Amino acid sequence: MIKNYFYLLRNTIELTDELVNCSVNEIYSQEKDKIYLRLASEQFPHKHLIISSDQNMPYLYVKEDHRKAKKNTINFWDEYLPAEIIKISIAKNERVVKLQSSSFDLYFMIRGNLTNLFLIDNSKNILSFKKLKNENNYYLDILENLEFIDSKYEISEELKSINEMNYSAFRKTYPHIGREIFNEAKFIFENKMFKSFGESINSTIKKVLNDKIVVAYNSPEGKVSMLPKSFEQANELENPIQVSKIKDAVKNYISEYYHNFEFYKLKKELNSYFDKEMHRLSEKINKLKYRIELGSREDEYRKLGSILLANIHSLKKGFKKITLSDYETGEQIDIKLKETSTPNENVNLYFDKAKDEKINFGKSKEIYETSIKNYSALAEKQAAFLNSESVDEFKSLRKELNIGSVKKLKKETKLDIKYKQYRIDDKYDLYVGKDSRSNDLLSIKFAKQNDYWFHARGMPGSHVILRSDTPKEVVPKPVLKKAASIAAYHSKAKTAGIVPVSYTFAKFVYKKKGMEPGQVFLSKEKVLTVQPGVPAGCELINE
């Protein structure tokens, strides 16, 4: 109910007692949607009136000790200051608070996405805190045609006799009353506490204006509640904080809101992370297990290569397949060929496949063992998460898991890039292009100037980008070598023992007019000699 009209009225009454005759010495902002009025005095040199114009969380309250930030602040309306506060009032049945001073009137208007603060000076010039969605005169007309009241709220005769029990119809006539008051009034009326619904509404409004206030996080609704202590719903709140003044209620509401907002935001984020990661690892383990159970095809490919080599005189460029005799069984077998390749190239293709299969099968077994360990470790962390009950525990776990630091390429760009993503040493993101077009997009469109670019030297292969989010940080040489090994692994030289890999900053990578897809020009480069593969500490996180 922090946005309810009657709590705003009650706040206005309290602020009148506290702020009238105070001097506004400075008006500034140091965070989005909040403005600070410094009301320094000998007794309270750092006293401020804080006004939030966030449409989802609008409020005003006095803080006796607030310190202005040393940087990233902006001052407003200095030419009108200092100014003495003369009067504080609220519009009748409208959530607009007016702070009248010796040189200007300040209006705090709560109205959905139009929520804002306006300064109108003695010459009828209107200035706004936030950017306006309409012309100035639009707001000037609204504000100057409102009827403002000081403190006493008179229940209209029409409201006393109301009998509309449907909220949708009720709010069209009385939008300022709010759902919480309507629901409470309806409850006590239906329980025969009043003869008419109008009397019930009247009684409920008086509770809001006069009763003690309770503030607590409402678990079933997933939000912070601020209610009169006598409201029926207040009895359902767990560990409520009870206060007498609106100022204290708003302060506690803000504290509970941000604490619980952070708590449940972190909890939701961690829960989602564990669900996705456990599912991802489980699927990965099952696929690897199936791959291992099928066994290696190294011997099969080598055998086919040997059969082709023994019959190379029968091969011709342009063949899509050939039927030959299996030298072990004597059976006729069909062997697929690449029709654009020469006989020697087709023979070497199968021997290369045998080498690749040996490497990939061995790597699959390594990754399988690592994935099993990672799954067990993650399950332990998930158990710790389920037993955590504080923001600090969630933050610590989030940091430990590096959540939020792994960024998928598609979230950073709208480019349609086909890529693989690796994570090096739980810190560095590495992107590997899957085809010539994606290589171009990665190198020219996606890469930032201080990212590292890798490619197997003089050999067809993927363009590889090592993201550097902090340009001043020097990427360790071992990380560069790991990235180079992955670049070599994603090239035609993946089966070689040692491969030279070119690397440079992305700002030195260009594409000249007329170049084929995947071709680029380097104005500077260095070379690392590495063994192709996916080194320890590198994990494939997106295929």
C-alpha cells in the first residue's frame, strides 16, 4: 500500500509537521529516478527529503543522515535555492503532493509511467525532473487545475452510501481508494460488521489514516506488504515490523523490499542455473556414454583407407562410391568417395578420419570422466544452495559458480552466427566459428577491438575469438596458448603434432573488398606453436 492515496495523505500530514519552515539548500540526484532535497540545519546537517519517482516504487521520506555521493551526481534548479518550505499539501483524490516554497512549487505526481517531479516557478515556468512524454503545458494544466487539501479528509456523502461490490466497477468511480481498502471493506462488510458497504469503506479509510502500521514480506504473494495493523490481511504476515509513523513504515518497506527483492532474485537465478546446468550435464553425459559404448571407428576407417589404397588403380576422380572386396572377409563392400577429390585424396581422407576418430574417441572418454566429476560437484553445490537462507550465502555461491559472467554470443549481438563456445579457466569466453560466413561475422562484426583473434597459420580452419572484457587486464600467456590449441584443433591441422597459430588483437583484422568468405587480412600478427586439442581447464559450454 505504499502507493495508496490515503497513506500518501498521512505522509503529507507528517511531513507538514516536520518540514514546514525548513530551508531547501540543494536539490540533486545521484541515482536513477531519485531526487534529494538537502534540508541542512544545525541539529541535522545532513538531513534530506528523498523522493523516488520510480513508477513501481514511488515514495517520499525524510532521512536524518544522508551523505551526498562524491561523484556521478547532478544538481537541479540551483537558481531557485535556497528556498523555505511554506506548506505541504495533497490533491483531493489524486496522488499529487505539492511542496510550496518561497520561490517555487514542487509537485510530486504519481501516475503510472507519467510519475515525475515538476517545479513551477512564480512566472509559471514548468521544469521536470525526468524527460516529459508530452508538452509542458499539458502538465501545467493538470497541476494547476487540481484542488489541494492540507490534512483533513472528508468522506463524501456519495461514498458513505455506496453499495457497489464489484471492484472493476468501483475503481472507475473511486480510483484513488485502491484494491487493498476495497478488499478489507468488503471482508468486514460481508462479516456483518457494518450495515452498509459505504460505512465499511469509511471505517477502512480511517484505519489507514490512523492505525499503527505493519510491514513484512508476504511470502504467498511474493511482495512486501505495508498495512494497518487492524487489517485482516495483516494477521497473515510473518514477523511483521510495527511502527506508528509513515516515515518509519516507508523506511522499513524500502529495506524489506530491496532485501527480499535481492534474496528472491538471487534464489530464482541460482535455481534456474542449477536446473539448466544439471540438465545440460546430464544430457552431455548420456551422449558421451552412448558414444563410448558404440566404440571407436578408428580401425574401420583405417581398414577402408587400406582397401582403397590397395585398389587405387580402380579409383577415378568423379566417383561417388566404389564397390571393392574386403581383404579380410572377401565380401563386397560399398565405400563412399568424395567425387571432387583425386584417388590419393580419397585414400588420405579415410586415413585422416582414422586419426581424427582416435583423437575424438580419446577426448570423449576424457570429457566423460570430467563431466561425471563436474556433475557430482554441481550436485553438492545444489545441495548447499537448497540449505542456504541468506543473501550473502547466495552471493558467495553465485560468485563461486561464475554465474552472469558466461555470456552467450547471441545475447550480445543480433547477428546470426553459428559458433561453439568454450570457457577457459572458468573465466575467459572463447568463440569458434562453424563456417566461412560465421567466421567473417565473428571476426569483423562481433569481435571488439581488444579481443584476441586466432587462426591456424596457412591452414583452413575456424576463426577463434577470445573475449577480453577488461582491456587493461593482461590475458595470461597460458590462456593464450590454450586458445591457440583450440584454434588448431578446429582446423585441417587437428591431427598434426605441432601447429603454428597466428594471433593478434581483433582491431588488426580486416576484410578487403573482393575477398572470399572466411578470408581476412592481418596488419599485425604473432605466432604460437601449440599442440591441437582442448586443453585441461577448457570446457565446451555451447555447441
